[in-house]
Amino acid sequence: MIEVKNLTKAFGRKKAVDGITFEVGKGQVLGFLGPNGAGKSTTMRMVTGFFPPTSGTISIAGIDMLADPIAAKTRIGYLPENAPLYTDMTVSGFLGFMAEMRGLRGSLKRKAVDRVLDMCFLNRVRHQSIDTLSKGYRHRTCFAQSILHDPDILILDEPTDGLDPNQKHEVRSLIKRMGEKKAIIFSTHILEEVEAACSRAVIIDRGKIVADGSPDELKAKAANAGHLAVRVDGGSAAEVRAALEGLDGVKSVVPAAAETAANGRFAATVVPADRGKSTAVAASIGSLCVTRKWTLTGLQELEGRLDDVFRSITQSDT
């Protein structure tokens, strides 16, 4: 549904986007991540046809955005960053106006407006002037206009910006549901949103893609992914550590803080030589404790964290 090839955007000598390539299929929600200034919004503005690229190609549902932008844009719902509103209009009046801009008239227009008012939980403010709305309701009104024409493709720039925790949960759930039938890209700097709503994530840094995969695939790149947190009672710290280090497939044993290793209790992180064989190492730890008559009070495979991966592969300007 979305195909971007070798996309570049230069502002003078600065390349804001530097030759990125990716695809998004129907039924896929792509989280677009990156530090501030990485090129996320610039990329989305090119994909939606608001910025012409310096070079590269953009295909929307098989339509060339550069050759036939009007046809391509009819397939897209777009929520830009800091989306503008006509604040003297009511919520329903604004959505009705936007429906007409999309070519909807009569009963089709009324049904479309009623549908998005329900979907975006706006019925209680439908007759309220936009200039009296909270930031959260204004943002939901902007979101509602992007889905009025029930597009196959959604491009959402910071869709939960300014929302309270309950509203964020509602919008994430809505994006996830719509993503079952649509192709969706949304940019965010909130990593928990990627795990909550995305089937795939792309991380961009300084105009280049530095990672692309499912949230689980990206978390597996974390330095501590596949390590084992172990707690053992009944043996001395030195004895337990030596025994763990002697197991096949164990690269190293990193004890926890000294106070947790006191009183016949040993806590550590066991690092497998091959993180893909952590299950086999865990089984060996269990067998060791049975043989030595120690009590295994804790054994957990550590799951990588997206924020650790994010920090390790992106650069900060600070």
C-alpha cells in the first residue's frame, strides 16, 4: 500500500532525509521512531505529498505520488503534527466541512460525521465550539477528520500528543483495530506506544533508517536480551557462582549487589554464550540446583527493552 524507495530531502546543504526505503502493507501498523530532528515529520510530509522529495519515489496503493498526486492523496488520511483547526466552528460543523472537502454530500456526509464522532469519542462535544475545547479534544477532532472518508492508508504524526492516559489508551486501541484492515504509519517518541499498537517499527536517525523489524525483533537486539536473572538459596556465593560459571553454554556470571548475596542467598545475571540457547542454559541451572540440593527461588529470561535499543542505535545532539 505504501512503497518508498531511496527517498531524500535536502534543505540547502543539510540532508534531512537521506535515501530511505521501506514498504507498508495492508493490515500493518508501522511505528516510525527517531529522536527529535531525525527526519520523521519530513518523511511523512513527503509520503503525503506536502513536501516534494529531492530524489526518490513514493507509491501510494500503486499510484505514483509525484506523477498523480491528487489520485494518491484521495487514498490517504493524514493527521499532521500540530494540525490546524477552524476554531470558530463547532466540532460537527468542522467535520461536516471536511467531509464536503472529501466529496461527501447528503446522507453520506451525515453518516461519515456520525461514525467518526462515535469512533473518536466526540459526541459529548459535537455541538461545542472548537475554541472552547481542551487540547485533548482538539487533537481528537483532528484525528477524526483524517478518517472521515474511511481511507485505506493512514499517516499519523504524533496521534496521541496532548492526550491524557485514558485518551491515549483509546486512540492506541483504535489505531490497532483499524490496522487490521488498513496500512498505517504513525510517528511517536513514546516507545510504549509501539508495543501497544504496532506490528512493526522503523527507527530513523539523522535521516537514515537504522533499524526495521517487529517490536519483539527489535527488543531482541538489546544488550541484555536472553540473559537469565537467577536467585539461589542454600549455598555460599562463591560456591554457587563457580558452579554456574562451570555450566556448558555459560559465558559469564555477573553477581547482583553485595547485599543480595548475603545470608546464603546468591543473586546474579547469567550470560549465555549464545543468547539463542538461553532455554537450554536455564534447564542446566535447574538441574544443577537439584543435584546440589539448593533452592532455586528465581529464574527469569530477561526481555530486551525498546528504550535500550533506541538509545544504543541513535545519537543525541546533546
